[in-house]
Amino acid sequence: MTTVQVRYFASARAASGVEQETVRLPAGASVSEAIVVLRERHPERLPRVLEAASFLVDGIAVRDPSRPLPDGAELDVLPPFAGG
């Protein structure tokens, strides 16, 4: 098993209802597989946010969602931010 700490920011936090949570996945699971689990855990509002979100694994932007997650990784969910 792989344990991943998921941290939610801004509207992702509001949609999930939590600031962070621990997710256990099969060994070798990818970022996209983690996203499926997050959609299932928070089906009401989070899926819409996840469609537009960016993700960081241990502080590095995810360009390929098929990237495997290492055990103990930190997965950040970053919705689009407005600013100026």
C-alpha cells in the first residue's frame, strides 16, 4: 500500500470540507488513480474543482497524471486562483 497526504487549497478545501486527509492506495498507484478516489470520497462538489485543478507531488508540478505516487508523498490540490 501507498499512503498519500492530500492537502486542499482554496475552493478545493471548501468543496472537500477538509484541509487535508490521508489516502491509502495500492502500491504503484498514480496521481490519476488518487484523483478517482478523491472524487469518490467527496462526490458532491469536489469533482468539478478537480477538473480544473493543478496538482503538486512533494512540491513539484504534475505534468503527467499517470505518474506513480511514492509512499509518503504529499499531494496538493490547487484550484485555479484569481489574482492580479
